[in-house]
Amino acid sequence: MSKTTRLREMSDEQLDHELRETQKSLFQVRFQSATERNDTPSNVRKLRMEIARIKTVQRERELAAASS
């Protein structure tokens, strides 16, 4: 199952919670990068991609609600 499929199966509240948690994780990873304690620099890109996926699914739902 792809990550986007998993996100589409979530409710709106779950998506909001997932977005907040991912944004917190991104902040922590960026902070670690700034203090040169980041073990895996690729995590920044992965977290940004995940945030983009979540926002895309939220926007799809918003547009579907508006067209109905």
C-alpha cells in the first residue's frame, strides 16, 4: 500500500494530527541539522515530502467538498 493511499484512508482529524506531528518532527530534524547532530540528513527531504502528501490529500478533499 502506498503512502498516499494510507493518507486517503484517514479521516480529516487524523490527517490534521499527522500533519502537526510531521511538522514537529521536521522542526526537530532541522534543529539537529543546525547544531550538527543530524545523523541522517535525508530525513529533512522525507519529512517535507510527507507534509506535501498530506497537504495534497487535504486540498483534494477541500476541492471535492466545494464542487459538491
